[in-house]
Amino acid sequence: MTAGIPLILRKTGAHRAPLQHAPPQFLLALLLVLSSLLSAAIARQARPQVWLGIGITAEKDILAIEGTTAKSGLRITRLSFNSPADKAGLIIDDLIVGAEGRDFTAESSTLERQFPEFILQHAPGDSITLRVVRDRKLIDIRIIVEERPEQAPVKEYSSPKIEWPEEHLAGALIDVFNVRESYEDLRRRLASLSKTGDGFRLSRVAYVQREPFQLRTIAEKTLDQLAAAVKQRNPQKALDLAAEWLDSPVSSPPPLKTGMTLEQHLDQLIDVLRKSRIKREEAFAKLTPDEEQFFEQNCEAVFNAFAERIDLATDRNRERWHRDSHLLELATKVDFAKLFEGAGLLWRVAEDIYLDDLELALRKAWEAAGKPEGIFINRETSAGKILVGGNGSTRYTEDASIVLDLGGNDFYTNNAGSARGGTLPAALLIDFAGNDAYEATDNWTAGAARMGYSVLVDRKGNDEYIGRAWTQGAAILGAALFLDESGNDIYRAAQYAQGAAAWGIALHIDYDGDDTYDARLLSQAVGLPGGAGWLLNGTGNDSYYSKGERPTTYGNAGIFDSFSQAFGVGFRGMQSGGVALLYDGGGKDRYEAGNFSQGGGYYFGIGMLRDSGKENDIYIGSQYNQGFAAHQAIGFFEDLGGDDFYTTRHAVAQGTSWDETITVFIDHAGNDVYEGGLSYSQGASAHNGFCLFLDSGGRNHFSYAMPQGFAGPNDYHGGTSFSLFITADDKGSSYSSKMRSSEIRLNGEYGIFANLPTPIEDTLKTKSWQKLTRK
């Protein structure tokens, strides 16, 4: 199809007579005609862009259907909520075989190009009748074309750049191997991914897509700040940082008053809950009461479907698709800065100075009451029920807005400091001592927030937490703080636990102790759309485990999906992923998980994992683990020291980038063992991927048959990928592949392997890399 100015001005063999010999009146008439045609072409270009709101895939040799002679068609694979196509009644999996009473006759490849051009010829308000096959029946559907809505902008983010030596080395090697043009093309492709967003595209994600080598800058700065917050026992700082990551920054409120009696403390806490509720109302101001109720009643169902591996964007169950799409749309109406301001008001109770003063006031009131063992205050207030317990082994079964317990080995089977929507929009639990058990058969327990605010603080004791879902630091459209300050604790849950958030913030913080984390799915730092799901653990020898519920969809025997341990994940084609972060401050730690775990992202999400200790750690994955990303996402993995062991039960681990993604894997020191499994591991990229693998020292062993620093294939989008595998200050590492120490070589299209006997800075300074390069 040819139209517009190029057709008007194009020369052909039939126009050879020179215009200078034409009569003046002919030239004037010709200029008038050309001017008219040019004005019409410009008007067409200025016409508003229109849309139907569908994604299509061409199909050829379709089965014969009575009433149509079409041999090819367009299968609807995606549908936008409340779009012209949705309003007209089109559904996912419909097959379009004609338009305006005519059957398609073009080849499928031509049809896929011509159909969008046909739509763009229309103006808003025009109608189009499509011939559609559904359940082997032919139907006509009339659609009113609408102007394409503006795409959501992505907020700007910038940061002072750090000139990392690995980037300088990459630049030198790119030129030596003559791949500069392909590399710059890849950078342009990645930079264009977030020119527009979907309302939840994180500005830092877009920044890293423009500056891949600055992922290390952004991640390490964040992790350093959180390390300081944990060391200083400052959850408020972590909340502020999470809000910044979600592009809704807030200012910390002044600290709570101290030096008061218990009754004065209770009055202050009631006032804090009241003010938090006001912020909640301001955050939800654009939601009608019916919309709030709809969201509260259906938010879990969306994530249950997601956990069951239902692709929300291509769901063929129309009723469920409508429900889920509507809920996602409602989330865009929330004022998240207001929401997080309300969280900041409540989270002040977690400051040590305040907790110490509150405990002193509680102890004095308990002594004055005769040192009762059980609950000695049970009171209904404007903020909800208040329960205050002594030092006995108390059983808490009633839901409450405020629970304070002085000590004893208590059993909590109530909401345990969890918010549950409109009926319980904010809740607080503080247990000062004892080996407590938090066990519940319901969701939304033990420091979880559904459409509200939650704080659970347990200060002392070896505690055990058992829950199903949305527990131990989890949030949907809210903010949850779970804080266990000390003790050797056990955390068990099925899914959506231990730092999991969607459209909100969930922090699971444990300052100290040898802790055990056990989950099955979507736990231990998960950032869903609009969410910051963070697990921050201070010191101790900790164990993290998450798998066993869902066999992988890849069909590999014995392999489970996990989606855990620092996994930022979006709803592909609908909403971008959030930010997931797992920080461990030290100890001999063990991490084991199934697919998509241990520092990675999916669909514009970002996951970051750092283990800060110098002890020897173990990392066990299955597929997509230990610094990974798929589909426009970002992954970051960092271990600061120790003789570590990395393995995968199947493949795809230790620095992998798939489909327009960016990943960085860094191990700073130690004699490490890397087992890469069957394929696509140890600095691998494909389909416009960018991957940096960096081991900064030691005598390592790489057990992996394929070349480290491998790139390709790239058939999804064309172009190339870039992998840079570096072992620096190497002490004689061994490889089961064909790679060798003291060697730099080019792999695939385009991967670079570099084993350097000196640190990168020294290698650059002395230019010794030139002698190591094999062309």
C-alpha cells in the first residue's frame, strides 16, 4: 500500500517531458493541484491515531468454515481492557477472517502488515465490521474505532555515574574485536524499551536500560543504604528507600513522643492509627466505595490465578479476564505517595527508643495491676480493639487493632498485626519477649497488609511463624512491616510471604539469629507490579528454601517453579514488575529454590540479591537463578566473599540474560565452585540480552561444558546480544569448557571471555590485556 507524499512526488518512466517547456498556466494549475494533495496528505498525517486494542498473530491454511472462503486469518492473542474491541465483544482466541463484508484473500504475512494499515485509515467514531470465527461459527462484530489513548510516561531518573573498570575493559575489547557497531545497536534497542510505560514502569529500571553498566551503581548504592539501615536498626529508612524505588518518595515524620504512661501511649497509638486511616482515605480518594469493595473482594483471586500460572493477558476465560483487568486498572487510581505517608506514621513505633520507652511504661502498668499473666486490658476504642497481655503464655484468638504483650510463650492465631481492608485498615502488634508461635489457617496474618497498614514487632525469643499466604510481611495496596529483632526463628508459609508486595511495600526484617525460611512459591522477596517486596536479614547462619509446590511448565522432570528469593515480576503485556530485594548481612548461609529465583526479574521487574558475609555460602537453583532476567527485566546478584558453591539442578544460572534484559553477577572473593548445568549459564545472553559476569579473585572451578561468556541466538528481534565474562585477579581457575586462564577471546555473536591474572584496574593500566587477546 503506497500513499501520501512519496507517491505524489515520485518520478516514473511516463514523466520524461521537462516541465520548463510547459505553458505558465499549466504550471500554475499543477502547483495548485500539488498544493491541494500535499495539504490532504498532511491532514491525514495529523489525523488522531486510532486503535482497536488487540494483539494479533497471522495464521495460514485455516480450516474451512461455512460462510467464508478465507484461507488465512488473524488470531487475537491479546486484548486491552475497556478497548473498542473489548466493548464490541471480541475475545481472546477469536479468528478474524474478513472485514467490511469481504473475506481475507492475502497471504498471512501480508495480512499481518496490511490489517493495521487498514485500521489506521479510519478516524475516531468510524465503524468497522469484522468477520470473526468463534467456536467454528462465523459471526459479524461491529466495532466503533476510538482514538488511541496516550501511553503512560516513565518518570525520569538520573544518578551520578561510576566509571567501573569493567566498562572500560569492555570498550577496549569491543573495539579490538570490531563489534562496536553491533554493540551500539544493542544499546539503542535496550534504551528504547521504556520510552513509554504502563503506569508502573520503574524509573530506575528505565535508567538501567539506558545505562546497563550502571546497574551495579544503582544496586550497590541501594544495598549499602539498606545494610546501614539494618545495622542502625532503622526500618523507617528502609520504608523511605522502598517508596523512592516505587517513584513515590515521602518524607519521614517526626518521632513519637516518649516518657509517658501506658494510657498515654495507648492514646498516642490510637491517634496514630486515626491519622494513618486519613492518609489511606486520601490515597483511595479516586476509588468509589463500590470500587474499593470490588478490589478488596477480588485482589487475592488475581494473584491466585497468577500463582496457578494463568497468563492474565491471554486468559481465555472472559469473566476472569474482565475481573482481573478491571482490578489492575483500579490500582492505577491510587495515590501511592499518600499511601506511603500513612505507613510512615505507623512505622515509627518500630524505633528502638520508642519501643524501649513503651516496654517500660507497659511493665509499670503491669506491676501496678498485680502482675497478671494473661490479658489485662481488653478495650474497644475508636481505632478498634486493644489487647494488652502480661508475662504469661497467652493465647490470642480475637482480631485486634493493637496488641501489646510483655512476655511469655504466646500463641497468636488472630490477625497478629495485620490489616484486612475496610473493616481493619490498620493494625499493630508488639511482643516484647518469649518463644512465641504465630500460626494461622487464614490468610492475612502475622504482619500483612491488605489495603491498609500493618506492623508486627517481636523483640526477643526463638519464635515460629506458620502461615498459608499473605503472611510474614506481605501487602496488596498497602504497606506491611514485619520485624523480628532477635532469636533463632523459623518462618514457614505456602506462598506470597516473607517480603511479597503488589502495589505497595512489604518489608520482612530480621536483625539477628540463625533463621530458617521455608516456603513453596512466590516468597522471600517478591516484587509484583507496583510493589517493593524486600527481605532484610542481619547476621546469623540462615537457610532459605522455596520450592516443591508447582512442577515447572518447561516439563523437566524433578524441577519446580519457585519465583522467589529476590524476584521482581510483572504481568506480561499488562503491568510492569516491581522491585524485589534480598539482603543478608553475614553468616554461613544456604539458599535453595526452584525456577526464577535468587536475584532476577521478569517483564520489566528487577530483583537484587546480596550476601554480605565472608563465610562460605551455598546457592542451589534449578533454572533462571543467581543473577537472571527474562523479557525486558533486570537481575542483580552479589556475594561479597567466602569459598562459595553455586549449582543448578537443570540449567540457566550464574548470570543469564534472555530477551531484551540486563543482568549482573558479581562474586568479590574466594575460591568458588560454579556448576552451570546443561546450558545457558555463566555469563550467557540471547535475544538482545546484556550480561556481565564478574569474579574478582580466587582460584575457582567452573564445571560447565559450554563456553563461558556465550551470546545468542538473536532471532526474536534481530540484532545481537552482549556477554562479558570476567575472572579478574585470577589465581589459576580451571574450566571444564574450552576456556583457559590468562586468555581473552570472542565467543558467538557477541560474547567475550576474559580471564585476567591481575585486577581489572591493573590490567587496563599496564595494557596487559592486549597480550591475552586471541583474535
